[in-house]
Amino acid sequence: MGAVDQIHFTTVDYVIFTLLLVASAGIGLYYAFSGGRQRTTQEFLMADRSMSWLPVSLSLLATFQSAVAILGAPSEVYTFGTEYWFLGCSYFLGLLIPAHVFIPVFYRLRLSSAYEYLELRFNKTVRICGTLTFIFQMVIYMGVVLYAPALALNAVTGFDLWGAVLAMGLVCTLYTSLGGLKAVMWTDVFQTVVMFAGQLAVIIVGAHQAGGIAEVWRKAVNGSRIAGLDLNPDPLERHTFWTLGVGGIFLMLALYGVNQAQVQRYLSSRTEKEAIMSCYVVFPCQQIVLCLGCLMGLVMFARYGEDSPLNKGSVTTKDQMVLYFVMDVFKDLPGLAGLFVACLFSGALSTISSAFNSLATVTMEDLIKPHFPNLTESKATLLSKGLALAYGLICLAMAYLASIMGSVLQAALSIFGMVGGPLLGLFSLGMFFPWANSTGALVGLAAGLVMAFWIGIGSFVMNMPASSTVSPLSTVTPPPFENIPTTVMTSLVNVTTTKPRPTGIAALYSLSYMWYSAHNSTTVVVVGLLVSLLTGSMKEKQLTPGTVYPVLGNLLFFLPQRYREKLCCITPLAQKPTEIQAQPYERAKKGANGAAYCKEDAVTEDKEMESDSVQTEDEESRAALASCKLTAHCVEETAL
């Protein structure tokens, strides 16, 4: 392995990078000492449910756009061409379905943790299993997303490795544990602007040095980097229109539909309408981000052609190529390299802070509050801040483990990506299939996780290089896609040489990584339904109102009502809310969720109801509301 050519930072670059960290910490401190000063769990974990669509949408985007995406997407396009751009086709349904299916269900139940839904729909055991799966997933990834960009920066620029890791980890822990979700979201807004600025600067300067954007395009066409529409239906092909455009939908649903880090942002919105609006705003922003990544890859190709820095030995891994290119382009322009590094670390900070906050939320709401129902508000808030701090320290410990794991780092990233599909399947099972029961949910989740690890680890072993002497990150290509739990390592199937089509079990291990989420979530649903039917399916009257989306009722609208009732297609979400339309929004939803509220929720709700413009309520609405409360209360008592 050749030595990496290092291009060192200037003083201006260090100043710009430091300003990013100071500004991020400053936003956190501002929210720690302003407003309600994070004195309640609702303010600390849910931003008082007071956020507008703009910060929510930009925070969703920042959480999506991690450091590994900024490093991975351009090197993907440089190596394989613009086929990757067709991933954008999956964004439409991947955001439309969460906006109109998942958000209404979660928001109307007034949850704090997405996994509260699993208890309302199934039971407490399913909720705890879902929570522990998510915690395992995020803890695995936190250290990697912190360490990987720091290692690449160290290799290319000589920037102190552990200085970067500690600076990022401690700043992130500071503003997350002090400022809560409001600080996380507003720093995400700031970091999104920095990310766009850094990528645009690279593209503009790089294209100018290459002779203009027309020349960049000409070289890309001559180098066969502009891909056409590949309609090959083979699921073993790494990237085709079907793997990216259809398989990508399941990746997006796992990220934007059921992941706690994103769901928490929807739930912090002032209204359901603003939560839905944030999904719509993310769509064009994601397309812009995808185009910027592809353009940067084409500009890299225009500069280096087929003779990449990797082939020349200037860098040792693909994840270092983008940084090397940036330092090369900006070597005579002090400050701009620092801007891009600030952009890169903004991606890492937004990802890690989201992880801290979502982990603190699920730990508090799912694992602590149910066992300590008499916990005072002040103690609960202090404990939430302590949890955010503790997860920050765990992140630093995971970064250290990542530094000594070597090639196992690839397996760690893969394990992270494998969990998204089964969790999507678990939520889909509960939301779309009224007859699914808790036994089916547990067995289905277990089957999905077993299948995910079987295929993922089998694929990793099959594609492992023959030589066992590898350096940290030397076999790691960051996933050129989103950062939260929907990706797996592209290097698992990153094979450039033509091989005979695998058969038998080898074909299963060669499945395109873009189909992993679809395959694993389908496994959960199929197994869960079979087990539910064998162990006694749930009846409609056993369901907690508002926990099932009436997709079958909508699809089978042509059947007479009595047949739809027998098929359990007329679900509470379709019927119950219509009975209480005269109610203020929050009160109706409280009826659907019953005693699942935090104490401060009840106080806040009462105040909101007093000031609500709806002054008249008929007796029928009151009776329906009381019935909903009674049903939910009975279900919760049974679960407990």
C-alpha cells in the first residue's frame, strides 16, 4: 500500500473549521438558556411540539445527508457513472407514503417514541424488542460515522485524527445534552446551509478549472460515465432502474417512515399539516443533494479521467478520493478547503446529534418511564439530559473501537444497515394488517433479523478479499446513500469484474444491496401474518383505535360493507376519528391514545383545548370520545 499524498491545511482553513464547531455549540447553548430552558421532557425531547415545517424539513434533510454520503456519492459516480442518479425516482413514493400514511397515524396518537406505537398496537414486549433493536442499530453506527470522515481527513491532510474525533464528539454532546431537540434541529438548519455551500464551491471551482461545465459533460460522455435507463430486472445486478427506483422506495420508507430520528421530527411539528408539508419540502431538496453529489463525481472524472488518485496511489481507499480531490482543487485558494471540511463534518454532526437525541428519547420513553411512572418532571428532564450525555460518551468509545476493528468495520456498518428493513416490516405488519397479533410480530421480527444477518454476513464473507492483512477502512467504501438505518455497504457487492451469474445460495448472497430492505421487511410481514393466522388472528374490537391504517378498506372499496367487516378491513383509523370530528384536534387524538400521555402533555392539552376555537360539542361526540378513552385505557391496562 502506497503512502497517501498529504496536502496540509492553511491557517484560514483551520479558522473556518473552528468557526463551524463554535457556531454549532453556540446554537445549543442559546436554546439551553432561552425559552423554557429545557426544563421539561416535552421541551427537551420534543421541542414543545412547536416547530414549523422549515426547520423540520431541513433537519430531516441534514439527518439524511451524512458525511459518508458526501464522501460516498461522488466516488460512486466517478467509478460507475450516473446510474446512481435513478435513486431519485424512489424519493417520490418514499416520501409520499410517509407523508400520508405514517405521519397521520403517529401524529394523531401523540407519541413521543415511535415504539410507543408498537405497544398500543401489539403489547409491551413488542415495544421493548423494537426499542432494543433500534438502540443496537444506532450505537453500532454512531462511532463509525464519527470515525470514518476523521480518518479520511487525517490520511489526506494530516489533520490530527483524535483531535477531530474529540472535537466533533464533545461539541455534539454539548449542544445535544444542553439544548435538546430544538438545538439539534436548528443546528441542522445551519449545517445544511454549510453543506450546500461546501459542495457548490467544489463544483463551481472544479468545473471552472476543468474548462467549464460543457467540457465536464463532454469528458463524462466520452468516458462512458453518463448512464442510460437500465431496465434489467435481475435483482442480482448492483444498480439498475428497478434496484434503485423500486428497491430504493423501501430504503426510503425505513428511513423516513419508521426511524425514530425522523419520526421525532414529525412529532415536534406544530400541526399534522406542517409535518406533512416538511415531507414535501424535503423532496426537491433531496433531488438537489443527489444532483450535487453526481455533479461532483463528474467534475472529479473530468479532472482525473480513468487515472484516478486511487490507481496512482495518492490515496488508499475510495472514501479518501473526494477529500483528495477537494484539497487538490482548492490548493491555491485558502479557506475553501476548510469550508468543504466544515461541510463534511456538518454532515457528521447532524447525524450524530440526531442519534443522541433519538436514543435518549426511546430510552426515556420506552425503557425508563413505564417502570417509574411516578418520576417527577424535573428528575425525568435531568435524566434525559444525562442519557444524551451518556450516549455521547458511548459514541466516542465506539469511535475508538472502530479504529481498532480493521476490516470488521465493514461488518459493523453492514450490521447497522441490516436492521432498517426488519423494523420497517414490523411497523408495516401492525399498520396495514389488522389481524396480525403480538406473537406474529415477535416471530416476524426475529425471522427478519435472522434473514438480514444471514444474507448480509454471507455476502460480506463471500466478497471478503483473499488477503487478511488490511488496514483500518482499507476495505470500507462508505454507503453513497443516506446515513440512518437503511443502507448497507455498497462494497458488499462492489465488484467491477464480470463474473458468471451465481446460482443457489450464492445467488442469495449476491442480491443487490438495494433490495435488502425490501427483502427483509417482506420476510417480517409474511412470517408475521402466517404466525398470526396459526395462533389466532386479532379481531377488530381488540385493536386500539387509531393504530391501523385502512389500506385494505380503501383497496377493497367495491365490496359490500358486511364482507369488509368480516375481512377486518373497516379499521379504527377509518371510523373512529369521523365520530369525533367536532372535537378539537388534540382532544380527539388524546381519546385515541388514552393514558399514554406524559403528565405535562395533559396540562398542555388542557390549555390548548381551553383556547381552541371550537366551542360547541354535541352529546354524541362526547359519548364517542368517552368510549375511545375507555377502550384505550382498557387496552393499556391489559398490556401492563
